[in-house]
Amino acid sequence: MASISDIANEFIREEIEEFLEEPDEIALAIDTFAQATPAMQDIAAALIDGDHHTVDELTEAALEAGTEALEIMDDGLIAAMGIVGIKFRENFIFVPEVLACARAMKAGMAYIEPILSESGIEPIGTVIMGTVKGDLHDIGKNLCIMMLRGAGFVVHDLGVDTSEDEFIEAVEEHEAPILGMSALLTTTMPNMGKTIDAFIDEDLREEVKIMVGGAPVTQTFADDMGADGYGKDALACVALAKQFLEAPDEEW
Ligand code: B12
């Protein structure tokens, strides 16, 4: 197990010591940042600080120095968002600060997206993606979309606050065999189930494989609402979409 002194970045060490209280969360944060390079820690620190200019500069510099886009995404951007999430939950920061962090995340993703989306391979299938009704969180969904495009999928992004009818219309219009829904709020998670029910009501449920994800979503919740699959992160999202195409009749 790593110790806090293994983290090179002083700002991150201070953030962990000042704002994290749960032993599991402290251990995870220490492990995550201790194995990240100093350059990734610097990106993470700038994001936690809500400094989009610095995230922009450091991400560009890291790519120029030959760092893999996926490493920047995982060890820099997503790792930092974990700390932001805890600070938000514990009321150390509020919506304006989180928005600044989200803006910093987007500044980094602006460099990562073209790289991860540039698969150069023939399109392998079509996916409709959207965040469910009432929910405005789109960072995780956008990461999934980037990775799907990078894997060769054509993705139609319905954005946030997507109604059942909008999901149905998009699946029909694009004859998409796969639909992905994202939800970050416990209050909007049930809208995934409502959307699945709407597909059943329209007699379209057999036409489309439905995958769900987002921080509060679990495999059990996905099973209960009748989804075909649950993915814990963007890599799992791509793996699920590929499995749906390769063996559409199997259960996941
Ligand atoms: C950033 C953020 C915001 C930003 C959103 C900016 C944006 N453009 O997205 C802003 C400030 C706008 C915001 C607003 C609110 N938020 Co908010 N937010 C967050 C925060 C800190 C991070 C979310 C995030 O981006 N995570 C990083 C991404 C990479 O992770 P992810 O979304 O989980 O996605 C990954 C996986 O889940 C998966 N995945 C995601 N989607 C899908 C889909 C499929 C198909 C698959 C397979 C996989 C998959 O892959 C992704 C990549 O690995 C979370 C805290 C948290 N721990 O999640 C709170 C959090 C979600 N928010 C919360 C709350 C309460 C709110 C507000 C109600 C606050 C308020 N009082 O106004 C509003 C709601 C607005 C609304 N109607 O949606 C709560 C929800 C609590 C709950 N029980 O429901 C959280 C958990 C914070 C907390 N603990 O209190 N928020």
C-alpha cells in the first residue's frame, strides 16, 4: 500500500489531508495519485483547483511529451474529479466551484477527445447515448462517447435531460441497435426504467440493446429495471457495446 508521502504534488497531499475523512476513500486517493506521474498529478491538482487554463496547458504539454491520452484521462482528469466529488458531497465546495472543475475537465477533454475518437477504422455499429430526463450531468456520458467513437462506433449524442420520446425517436430514426443511458442522480435513475418501459409500450424493446451507467447505478439496479447491461466506466461501456454486436442474443 502506498503512503501519502509517495505523492509528489504538495497541493494534492494537502487536499487529501484536509478534505478526506473516510479511510477507504483516503486509501484509494493515495493509491491512485501515488502511482500517477508527477505530470498527471499536476493536471489533477489544477483540475481540483478549478483552473481550466492550467489544465489546458498541462494537457497539451503532456501529450506533446508523449503521454497516452488514456493515461491523462484516468490518472489526471478522472482521478481529480473523484476528489471534487467528495468535497462537493461533504459541502466543502458548492455548485459554482464544481462548475469551474467541470470546465477544467472539459479543457483537458478537448485535447483527449479527438485522439480517442480517431479510430480510423470502418464504423462497426450505431449507438444512441443520452443523459436521462431531469439530469444535467454529462461528463461521464461524454467520456463514454469518446471511447465508443474511438472503438469505431457511430454515436448520436442526445445530450442531457433526454425524454423517453427523444430516446425512442433517435433509436427509430437511426435504426440503432444499441442505446446507452446515463444518470448521476438517485432522483433521475428511475427515468432509465421509465424509458425501458416506454420502449416496451411501443413494442420496440426487442429491437434495441439497452445499457446503463453513471455513478449511482449498479448491476442490481440495471437488472431490476430490465436493462441488458451495466457498465461501471467508459471502458466497460465499449466492451458492452461490442458484446451486444457480437452476440446480440446472449444475456449480459
Ligand atoms: C460535476 C458534478 C456536477 C456538475 C455537472 C457538470 C456536467 N457538465 O456534468 C454540476 C455542478 C452542474 C452538478 C449539478 C448538480 N449536482 Co452534481 N455532481 C458532480 C460530481 C462532482 C461529478 C460527476 C462527474 O462528472 N464525475 C466524473 C465522471 C467521469 O464519472 P461518471 O459520471 O460516474 O461517469 C463514469 C461512469 O459512471 C460511467 N458511465 C457514465 N454514464 C454511463 C452510461 C453508460 C451507458 C455506461 C455503460 C457507463 C456510464 O462511465 C463514466 C466514465 O468512466 C458528482 C459527484 C460524484 N461522485 O459523482 C456530483 C453529484 C452527482 N451531484 C449531485 C447533486 C446533488 C447535484 C445537484 C442536485 C446539486 C444542486 N444542489 O443543484 C445538481 C443537479 C443538476 C441536475 N439537474 O442534473 C450529487 C447526487 C446525489 C444523489 N444522491 O443523487 C453528487 C453525487 C454529489 C454529492 N455526493 O452530493 N453536478
